[in-house]
Amino acid sequence: MNYEAVIGLEVHAELSTKSKIYCSCTTEFGGEPNTHCCPVCTGMPGTLPALNRKTVEYAIKAGLATNCTISPFTKQDRKNYFYPDLPKGYQISQYDLPLCKDGFVEIETENEKKRIRINRIHIEEDAGKLLHGEEDNNSYIDYNRTGVPLIEIVSEPDISSAREAKSYLEKLKAILQFINVSDCKMEEGSLRADVNISVRPKGSNHLGERTEMKNLNSFRSVYRAIESEIARQIHVIKSGGKINQETRRWDENKGESYPMRSKEDAQDYRYFPEPDLPPLIIKNELVERLKKELPELPDARKQRYVSEYGLPEYDAQVLTSSKELSDFFEETAKQSTNVKAVSNWIMGDMLRILNERNLEIVDIPFPPSYLVRLITLIDKGVINGSTAKNVFDLMFDTGKDPDNIVKEHGLEMLKDQSFLLEVIEKVIRDNPNSLDDYKKGQKKVIGFLVGQAMKATKGKADPQILNQILIKRLED
Ligand code: ADP
Ligand code: MG
Ligand code: ZN
């Protein structure tokens, strides 16, 4: 029998408000442990929470950007559980009346677009961080993160593979960054995902028993954890076993998961309405105002790249996958007459170099206008394509503009016919058989000799002129 996977994601995103959700402490990442906290966010008896208005506005924006309905009446609830990173003994969250519900985002699968429905988006507070000392066997607690505002975005189980889950997460990340409500830095835990996975016989419309893996904080972990869990579940079922509803822990180093605890039900949390906070009435005017404030979203921008710049869908997709990348492209494209070349340089060499040097877009040491200039130098025939790649590398090394680099290193294309002929004569002298081979009909000799001549000119020869002269010389 064939099985298919059913996957639902619960995504937590830290909102980029200045202060925390129920007090005025900073939300800044890092800092000396326990310096970004106060009696409210450390849960001291007698303190009272006061809701940060921006949290609600950011969450509504996230809802609007993901096609949700915004609830006119909503409230906050206590989710009770005991854990040292939760000083109050409960988390203020939302239970039966989430702020946003019934939305969707569109993802691109291999050959079609697919809607992933969003069940709800609610606001809640983040917990602190437990640090387990490796040397002294003690556990330490840092409350700097306690009370940082979160949205939890809960999808319907519409996702069918690890790849779709990754696309969904990438799309959510892009949306939240575009609307500027979260920095979505996965490496700092600003965006993390719980994945719920079950399998069922292909075509069945019955949901299988699911497991959950919490707090995955990289695209890679999400992808690998899902692949591994699908395989595990199919194996268990095929060997006659049963899937237990449980929470499992993903070990990124070992590449496997193991059971952590049996899953808790809602009743285990003894939810009840937060008595220290009044219900929220969300006025239509507020929603309308926030709607107007929404910038162009990734999907719209993608369509515009196709219609305005005539880029292929694929390019438009890659270039709008993150806000920084998209902004960098846009700045460059605006100033250039060769937008396809801009796209190629950004998607190709630029992403490769960033990846090799472990850099982010913000670390690029030169402005977009330098890339425009580099492309102009190629288009005007000042440098050839392979030299341009070296120049681009040097731009990353030095932050200097391409004109300067070309001058400094003498990288202009060599077009002088008599000089290039000399080079070719020498290459032929050094490879005496090549002429005979060519006369015998071995045309690939051309490629070889061009390569040698290029090498002799340190890659600076004008390839077109070089080719012409060489063929003329061989035919003589
Ligand atoms: P809980 O709050 O107990 O975690 P929910 O019903 O709110 O449970 O669902 C949480 C997530 O699990 C949602 O993203 C949902 O789509 C997903 N989910 C629910 N049932 C299944 C299932 N059988 N297989 C895969 N995912 C599921
Ligand atoms: Mg859950
Ligand atoms: Zn505080």
C-alpha cells in the first residue's frame, strides 16, 4: 500500500515591537541575562499586565496579509503549565477567540500553486530561556525573552511534503518581513515552527494519528525532521505497529527524533479567560487603517517583476523570497537598462558569494549602483564576462567600485589585433600538433587554443576578436 503525508504547522514569530507585550521592558535580542526584565515579566505577585497596543496592530497586519478575517471581539486566556522558563506558572495566550482566523497563503509547488489554509493567528507571550551548564551541571534561567510578543500562526493540515512545508515557511517569513512585523531571524529564534505529521493510505480522507516536533528553528531542520518522521511512521505502520499521539524531539546532529512525552490535550492546560485583562473590541476603523498601511506583498511584487520588468516567473520567485534580496534587486534594476542581467548576477554570483562567505544582504560592502556599473562595463565591452566575475569578487573583498578595480588591476579587455595575433602565434608554436589536428578536421582544437590564449592573457582577451583571428590563422 502507498502512503501520503499530512502536515500542519504551528509557526511562532516574535513581533518586532520595541517593548514587551505586557510591560515596557525592551524586546532587544541578547543582552546580559536578566537585564531586560521587570516585576511584570518575571511574574512577581501583585503585578498587573497592560497590553501593548502595537502587538495587536502587528498581529492584525499579519492576519490581513494572510487573508484572515479579523475578529471584532476577542480575549486573552491563561494557559496553565509549570516550567521554570515560565515564571507566572501560566502563559497569557488566546484560546477560543483568536484575533485572526480563516486565512490562507499561496505556495508554489513543482508545477502548480497551492493554497495552505490558515486556521488562526493568535497573540501570546514568549517564555524565558533555560541554559543547562555543561561544566557545572546547573541549570540557569534568563528571563530577557519572557514577555516578548509572539504571534502563533496555525495552518490547517494542508501540507503534503517536506518541500511544501519549506515553501510555506519561506512564504510566511517573506510576508512577515515585507509587512515589517517580525525580523524572522531563525538563528535568533524569532521564527520557529512546530510540525504536526501523520500519514494515511493514499487518497484516504481520514486523518491518521499524528506526532508533533516542537521548536524547529531552521528551514533545514524542518525539512529533515519531516522527511525522517514520514519515513518512520510509514515503517511503523507497515510493520504492523501503531502511531502514538506524542511530542517528539528532533536531534539535528543525529538526524533523528525520539519520543519526549505523550501529547497534552487542551484540557490539561486548564484554559480560562485572563481575569487581569479586559476583552478586546477591534473596531473596523482600526482594521481599515492597518489595511491601508500594508505595503506591497511578496506575491504582488513577484507579479510586478514579471509584468514590469519582463522577468521569468522563476526569477521573480527567487528575487521576492526575502525582503532584503528583493529590495537590493529593485534598487539595482531601477538604475539599470539590463534588468535580466541584474537578475542573473543577483541570483547567480551574488547569492553564491554571500553563501560562500556566510554573509547577509546587509553585509554587502557596496551599493546597488556598483552592480549596475559592473553590468555596464560588460555591455560596453570594457571587460569580458569571466573578468567581470573576478571584479565582482574584488568588489566583495574591498567595497571598491568596479571602474576603480578594473583600472587598478588593468583588467580592460585586450582588443588589439596585432597583439592578439602574437599571442596566438606563440600558443600555436607551443602546441605544434594543433595545426595538423585542425587540418585533419578536429574542430575542437579551436576551443583548446582559445583556452590557452585566454590563459596567456590572464583571461583578458576579447573572446570574439580572439576567435576571429584564430580561425583566420588556422584557415591560412
Ligand atoms: P493542538 O492545539 O493540540 O496542537 P490543533 O488541532 O490546534 O492541536 O492542531 C495543531 C496543528 O496540527 C495544526 O496545524 C493542524 O493542522 C495540525 N494537525 C491536526 N491534526 C493533524 C493530523 N492528523 N495530521 C497532521 N497534522 C494535524
Ligand atoms: Mg500544538
Ligand atoms: Zn518587564
